[in-house]
Amino acid sequence: DTGVSQDPRHKITKRGQNVTFRCDPISEHNRLYWYRQTLGQGPEFLTYFQNEAQLEKSRLLSDRFSAERPKGSFSTLEIQRTEQGDSAMYLCASSLYSQGVRTEAFFGQGTRLTVV
Amino acid sequence: RKEVEQDPGPFNVPEGATVAFNCTYSNSASQSFFWYRQDCRKEPKLLMSVYSSGNEDGRFTAQLNRASQYISLLIRDSKLSDSATYLCVVNPNTGNQFYFGTGTSLTVIP
């Protein structure tokens, strides 16, 4: 499968614990995005990378959230001291960006986080 | 004001019906527009891009009205398998994030 893959698919954690999610984008894609989605809502932007550089972070991304893409390939999203309000589906997407060219994003299957 | 606004529905239509969804966007400089489909508890999947001249893919037709800043999706001859949430997506083409609407829920009834 050469699509975007995310791991784990499901995560249940106790409030206050740290969690880390991984995303492997489509191999030739230079942009990688993290989104969060709650029931009945569209995906909300968290952050995105171009290669290894983190170019934008949403104000939704509090200090407890950090994302990395150290070698410009896979990315991790860490949530520290989880809260019940962090329960959501965390979606990763990738795209092949080229200036002036329409770019489409392709999503992974998501990591569903439940904080108890 | 939200970047992208959609009527959340739900739309319940009989098989064979034609149904249309609209969404509006706030950034007049936006350049790229898409419709994604999302099945329950699954990831969004690209349904079609929306081009300035309008475009068609089988039973699906997408239109863009820049003057009024809205995008539409028309589904003809609805199938049971069309039941899903349809997400309107705008990429301002500053090359940054994709903005999603809340999605419009469609149920096609036998």
C-alpha cells in the first residue's frame, strides 16, 4: 500500500499521560499536514511541514502538542498531559506541492484517540 | 467568520434523485477547491477537484462561482452507495493549509 499510513489506528489513554502518533506520507510528497476531527465537524488544521520544516501551526496547537518531521519523511505528533478534550480523530495528510500548481491532499486512516 | 461554510444537512433523498450541495468561502483570493467524501469513521477521500469552468465526473458535477464565492456539487441518479458526508475544501493557494467545511450529510434511501 503506497498511501498515507498512520499508527496506531486507535489509542486509549488515561488523562495526564503522553501519547505519540506516527504518520508515513506518500513517499514523494513534500508536504505533510496534521488535522484533528471531532464528531460532526470537519477536520481542523493543526500544523503542516514542507520537507522537515514546520511552516505553520494553528493556535489550536497548544503547548502540550508538538510535531516533528526530522528527516522530511515520516512525522510524529505528541500530546503531553492529555486531557479529555483531546479525544478526537487525528488525521495526517500529504501532498506534492509545487508553486502555482494545484495540489491535492491525501489522507491516512487516522488515529482515534480516547482519553479516559 | 469561518473560512468555509456548508449546510450540514442531513439530506435524505430517495434512490435516483438529484441532490445539490453548496458551500461558501470567505477568502476571495482562494484558488483551489475540492470536494471530499467521508464515510462514517473513515478518512476523507478526494471526490473531485473543482475547476473554474466547472467539471463533471460521471454522475457528479462541480461548479465554482467566484463572484459569489460559492462551490456546488450536484449528484444525479443517487445511489445507496452515495450515502456519506461531503466535505467542501478550499486551499487559498498561498500553499498553506486546506480549509474544510463541517460537511454535509447525505443519506440515500431505498
